[in-house]
Amino acid sequence: MHDAELRQAVGRVFDSGWYLKGEATRLFEQHYAEYIGTRHCIGCGNGLDALTLILRGYMELGVMAPGDEVIVPATTFIASILAITDCGLRPVLVDASPDTLQIDDSLIEAAITGRTRALMIVHLYGRCAYTPLIGDICRKHHLKLIEDNAQAHGCRFMYAESPSQPRRTGSLGDAAGHSFYPGKNLGALGDAGAVTTDDDNLAEVIRAIANYGSREKYVHLYQGRNSRIDELQAAMLDVKLRYLDAENQRRKEIASIYINKVENSLLSIPNPDRDSVWHIFPILCPQRDTLQRYLLDNGVQTQVHYPIPPHRQQCYRQAWPSLSLPVTELISAQELSLPCHQAMTTEEAGTIASLLNDFRP
């Protein structure tokens, strides 16, 4: 999609002869910050780097120190947790709500200790994870609120006091990490990511850390890393950003077909009580593997997000040898992701809904 515009954007970068830290990056950072609703956008290598850079930035600013704790949902892609442990911080896992599949905000306050410095929420599946209670908890306990917005570009939260001016995810907390992996709602043609924030000091530190720890060439203030978005990816993302809202709307139309037409007591369909841009349309089924085979036999490909929860992964076996998180474990055992994207037709979604209604293990 948008083939001609993408080719033109690539051509402009080739003609410029400037492939890093140039005009395409500046424009995309400006446009994405305006879109999200923050003062700053710092392009970087990928979504994991974005989260890691936020935490490193806070550590350089003295907000956090090695061994401090970051509360994070147990139901997430492992990158959310890798960013925390990579910085020498301690992730504290909180189980999901069975109703939203997002972090259960009623369990957060009990997880706070004297070493807790931040809460990282993950807008998993493209659904807004933020709640007013989460905001209240962070203010009460003086916690930084970090958003993992890797799957929710364009999603909104509507504040009760200003319903006519909803804010996008990525601007709800103190800082947010974004992934532009090719399969995302706003996807590059390779790896790319970004940090958004209103914090001037944090933005300045993150930009330096991502550039070898340097603000001035050959002068290194921090033990930094190389994590920069390149000009080609920035130029292509800038084109695709113009169409993001329209493409998200089409995803919502496809999702509404599933929500309104699937009537099978064996399946749990998402409750559309929060805004979602439907990066993933997750359903739960106790006979998940049988359902997946049935759909494949009928020409429908599906995926599982995610079959092994982070606390059961081999790399964290010593951190959580016996931790029990029943809702997260149920989601991992039962979740199946249906096709849901802007290129689908209404007829294709209707066919899938009919197949789901006919499913009997």
C-alpha cells in the first residue's frame, strides 16, 4: 500500500546522500511527536531499545538505581521485561485482569515497596491499558509511569473531565517506548523505534545515550549505545503515518464484525469497553490448539500471543522459579489471534466469524 509515495520517499533519501541523523529523521520525529501529543520524539533502533533508553535515562538522572523495582504486567511480550533487567532493575510482575487481558489495576498497589520507582504499562494487543486508578496510584506513590506503546499506535484514552479531547497512548505517562517493527500498525520496512516524552531533561539524556553517550562529537558523557533510526525508515514511516488513523479505523471495522457476529459459548471474545486499534484480535478458547487446526484446515491462518509467559521462560528460571500468575497462565494457554488488519475485506471477516460459530471440538 502507498507504493508510489514510499518509492518517492526512498528516492529523496537516496538523492540526498544523507542516511543517518538527517532531514527525514527530523521531520518524522517532529510529525510523530505532534501526532502522539508530546514535546519530544527520539527515534531509535527498535522498541526494546526505546524502553531500555527510557530506563537508562532515568538512571542517569538519578531517578532510579540498580536494584530498584519496576512494576510491569505479567502478560506481555518479553521485551517489556528484558528492558528492565538489562538495566539492572528488578521487574515486579502483576497479573492480568480476565476481563481486559491488561494489567489488573486493583493488584498494583499491593506490589509497591520502598524500592519501587516506576510502573510500566503495556498497551497489549493495541488496547489501552491506562486507567484513572493507575494515574492516581502513580501520583500517590511518586512513581514514573512508562508506557510500552509498541502495539498501540493511534490508540486513545478519554479522560472523564475532557471527553472531547482524548489523548493518545504514548502521551499518558512520563515517557513511552514505541516499536515500528514491520508488522505493527505503524510499521517500517525493517527495525525502528522511538521514545516520546514531555520531559526535556529525559529527552536530552536519551538522545545522547542512543548516540554513543554523546551530545558533542567525540565527547562522551554517558556509557552509551548506538541506537538510531535511519533516514530510509524515517522517510517511509513519515509517509505511512499519514494513513494510520484511516487504517486503524478499518481494523476497528473488522474487529466489530467478530464482536457482533461471533456467538459461540466455547469462545471468549474481547469486550470493547476500552479503545483499541486492534494490532491483535485475541480470543480465548480452552481448546485453542484444536481451534487453530480447524481454522487452518479451512484456510485461515492464526497466531498465538504468547504461548509461554515471561515468568516461565528459561532465561528467567532463577528469578521466578515457582511464581504463580493464574490469569496470565490461562491467557498463554488459551489465546488465539485472529486475522485483523486493514487489507481484509468484510466478506473475509464474515467467513471467519461463521467458521468460529460452527466450531465444535
